[in-house]
Amino acid sequence: MPVRLDKWLHVACVFKTRTQGTHAVDLNRVRVNGQAAKPHRNLIPGDRIEVVQGDWTRVLVVKELRDKPVSKEEARTLYEDLSPPRPESDPLKRLLMRPPALRERGAGRPTKKERRDMERWGEGEDV
């Protein structure tokens, strides 16, 4: 009995909801047997799934297929976990990995110089 990738990720408690699993697959954060996959891909026992979660990549080998939710203890028996240990959380590193916030010139609040110029212009002085 084949099981969809997004459904299996939810049943195996890799993601809290099936929607989160589907979203991760759509963002190419989930690979099956080294290839990008789609949420509707059918799994078979022995498939190797790589899930990128932040700075940690989980490697799971499918042992059993289920399509109905099971307990967390039973969910752990659905796969063999070959993942490296989870790295320590470093808040500074997480901030540095973020892209800088960009805004177009003139968008947002005026600078102090721009505000003074506007005040002078409102008083009728030449800028």
C-alpha cells in the first residue's frame, strides 16, 4: 500500500501537521533518495529521506508505511534515524544567517536631516 510523502512525514511525527510537511517539500527542504520530491510522491520501504530543519539535516530511512496517525512511540518505529546529533543553538549565528532588511530610498521614516529640511520648507525658508 503506497503512502504519500507529505502524509507519511506527518504520521511519522517529522512535522506537526501535514500542511507543514507539504510546505517543506514545496520549498525543497525534503529530498527522497537524493532527489527533490513532490508532496504526492509515493514512498516505499527503504527510501532515504533527508529533511532540512534550520541548520540541522535529518536523515531517515523508511522502515514501515502508515497513513493513519499513531502514537509518538509507535511513530519512531516507522523509520531508522541516521541523523547526526542536533547542533547547539547559537542565536548570534542565526542572526548573521538572516539576510539584511532592505528598503528603498525614501521609504520609511525620514532621517533627521530630511525632517529638518521639511520643517524649514514648511516655514517658507529656502532649502
